[in-house]
Amino acid sequence: MSTHRRRRRTASPRDRETSAGQIPQLPWRQPRNSYKPMEILSTDQVEAIHTASLRILEKLGIELISGEARDLFRAAGADVDEATQIVRIDRALVEATIMSAPSTFTLTSRNPDKRLVFGGDHTAFGLVAGPPSVHDCINGRRSGNLTDYENFIRLAHHFNAIHIIGNQVCAPVELPANNRHLDTYDANLTLSDLCFHATAIGPGRAIDAIEMTAISRGISVEQMADDPGVTTIISVNSPRRFDDAMADGLIAMSRHGQAVAVTPFTLMGAMTPVTLAAGLAQQNAEALFGIMLTQLARPGAPVFYGAYTSNVDMRSGAPAFGTPENAKANIASGQLARRYGLPYRASPTNASNTADAQSAYETEMALWACTLGHANLQYHAAGWLEGGLCASFEKLVLDVEMIQHMISFLEPIVVDEAELGFSAMEEVPAGGHFFGSSHTMERYETAFYQPIVSDWQNYENWEIAGAQDATQRATGIWQQALKEYQQPELDVAAREGLDAYMAHRKEEIGTGEP
């Protein structure tokens, strides 16, 4: 057996990127979903939702608080009521305007080898974004801070299953609220080499992300307009309200050629009617409205069709995620995105308050739905807890395990002479075993997925090893990952440029500049 173990085959994309004693990982690559997307709506049902959403835009309209955005719609021919700030749009104008949105686009980080493609059968998994709180099983629950923020970025860089950084994985509340985004952008750009989501609450924060990313790449902002590297999430204040900060941030991003994910936050029973059909129709109307605004700002600007439809707990009013309704909405929203030929963003989230079985099965339910619905960007895929109020170190590790499972599942089955293994069957007699066959020895290290968290020992050996459950094992894994982390190199000129830009902007912001 030992002589067989020295036989090695040529490395392939399926090989793990790991050294002795290190956390086993799949290599960094952007997965592709070659399976046919699941369709739970008929063609007639998709068209009925589409028609209902156009009716919403024509008859009810959207409240648009931004004066600049209203001017863009008015110039395009929309009916704008300045007294109420309601914008109503003819269906022909909707369909004509969104036609300029691209079906596929790329985002380029400061490492061109980690360029991401969005659209078609490409998918990417993103870090949690936005929680005010942080938790781990050693230090407990606490307010977000820069140290934890930086450690989350290190983990996102270290774990190959995470492809893109979300908008502020946690809020560093010890820093001034008006300029803390500069410190988080700096952490994104120096502690990792991944693309990231900007904060687009108003144009200033969005432009800062664009400027700093351009500096890190050694290119101009004008060059980045043709080769975007930053994206953002633009939320709609459902029902049917687009605030000025979001609209103005969207306009700034689109005018600079950067990607926007227009994402209505539609919770059935609270922010939409209680039925899934109504929730999808309202989501679609609000999404189309925001997608139109990106194209009015800059025809051809990259944009995602974003979906975040779920339900509330009708007993408490609390948001619920990873529910059957949420899963169906994720799949149906993919059909709507494909109906318009747009890249699709969704999220595999949960409502659990701790990294437990509930957090795993709700996330897994939503993860499958996002994948079956062919989401191109799976946002909040790693580290989300408490319905988005807490970023968890243990949950991040559990999520990386689930994402790696999904990436491996997305690898197509190879069927050729070697994989059919007839020679191995010839070698092994009836009633024998394949453990020592040459076919097995050539493949034993890479034949099957090797887990990060799962423990496949029998009960006795598991007990001897400390009888840890998955969450306890995850605690040790994120600590080990931080020890294994290696900071990516950054050009000296880029580092100096970032320092100078941050100092200048903090001084401007301190004097009241935007």
C-alpha cells in the first residue's frame, strides 16, 4: 500500500490548494453552473407578474425623493408629480429603457487573476455585509469594530470559496460615522485582492470607493469606467419608495460605469401583500424602476436584477429567511431576471440567532434555491446571523463548508473511458475490493470532496478527539485560518496613493465637504 501511495497524478483544477497541516481548500476559481435553471413559474405566470409590475409602475408609481433622479425620468418621458414626488412610467418606456443594460459584465479587482464574470452561467459567493454586531464563541457578542472587520477581510481573502467582499462586513462603530468607509475600503484593498461592494449612501462614499480602487489598480477613474471593479447594493424602501441617498449613490456609480445591484427588500406581510405572487410583482416593479435609473444615468451601465423577497413571522413581525417561501422567491426571481436578460443577485440567508442547526438548514435551503435559480451573485453567503444584524466567525466557516459543497456539486460529471473504470473492474475479482486497485491509487487524494468542518470519524474516535460539534470545530478553524493568512502584496506607489487619498478625504469630510 505504501508504494502505491507515492504515485501522484498531474494536478488538475479539482486538486485542493493545501499543504500538510493546513485547512483543506478547493483552489480559487469562479464556479459555473452548467445545469439548467429550475423553473417553478410557467411562461404565462412570468408574463402575468411582468404585466402586473408594469401596471404598478403605470398606475401607482414610485415615490422618488431625489430631485436629480426625477429630472432624469422626466427628461425620458415619465410622468413626474413634483408635489407628491411620485413617478409613473408608461410600459413602453420601461421596456425601451432597460434594453441597454448588459446581459454580462466583468468586475476586475487589483488582482486581474480574480476578475469575476456576472451573467450567463457564472456564479460568485460573497461575504456578509452590513451587520452592526459581531460574534464568536471565544469573545461573545459585541459591537462591530475595525479589528474584527479586518479579521473578516483576512478570512475572506484566505478562504477560496469567497469571491467578493460585501459592503462593510461589520460597522466599525468606534470610528467617525462620516468617514469610516475610507478605513473599511482601505482594509478591503490592502488585506485582500478581491472585488468589493462600495457604500452608496449618497455619491461621496461611492466615488471614494471608485477612486481608491483605481489607485490600487494603478489606473485612472476614466479607465475604470470601461473596466469596472466596484459594485454596490441599492436598496429600495419597499413599498414603492426610493430615497434620495440611494438614488444619488446609484446615479454616481452608474455614471462612473460601476455595477449596481438594485434590490428591493420585500418582506411579504409587511412590505408587500402577504401572497408570493404579489410580493414578486412589487419586487419586479421596484427593481425595474431602479434598473431604468441606471440606464438613464448611463446607457449600458452594468446592473444586477436584485431579489430579496421573503416573509415575516406573522406572530411577531420578525423577518424570516431560508423559508420555503423565500426559496421559491429566489428561484422565481431568477426566471424574471432571465426574462429581461440581466445578471441576477440573490442571498442565501437565515434568521437564526446563533451558529446552530437552524442557521445551517435555513442557509442551505436558501443556498440551493439561489443555485437552482442561477443567481450570478450570491450575496451575504458567508457569516450572516440574526437576520443580518450579526456577523459570525463560526458561521462564516460553516458557510464556507456549504459553499465548497456547492462548488463541488457544480462540477460536471465526466464520463469517458478512464472515468468509467472498466480496467479497474477487470483488475478486481468478483467479491474483492477497490481500495488497492491502481485506478483508486491514482485518484484517492482527489476523488472525493475533502471537508473543512465535517468529522467523519466513528463515534469512539470522535469522542477520543474531544467530542466537538461542528460549531466548536469551526472556532478552531477560523483561528487557524487567521494564522495561515498571508497578506497579498500591494505596490508601494498604490499604498502611498491610498494613504494620501484617505488623508485628503478625511480632511475634506471634516470640513463638511461631501
